[in-house]
Amino acid sequence: MAVPTFTAPVVTFNAIRGLFKASYTVSGTTIKAEGEGDTEYQAKRSAVVTYRNVNPLAFLDLPA
């Protein structure tokens, strides 16, 4: 499995909750990596970490 490539993030701000939400589309799949945080950086990092927790083998760069 190749290392995933993420598209440019779509970052939105929820004024009611006071949180940023980041959403990436992962190359070669229809899976979306989504995360929330107090800042844009935290939201982006949360999205990648959440994706990594769901797909632990995605970042190992193992041959197919």
C-alpha cells in the first residue's frame, strides 16, 4: 500500500461550537479524513491522525 496523498484541506469554522473542522479526501479512495480542533492546525492534524488510526497500514509504504 502506498503512502496516502491528501488533497488540500477544506477548513470551516463552527461559530456555535467555536471549533474548526478540516476535511481531506485521500487519493485513490473515496474516504474522507475529518478532524476538529481549536485552531486550523489542530483540525488538520486531527484529521490525519484520525485517518491513521482507522488505517494503520496506510503509512508503512509496504509494496502491494
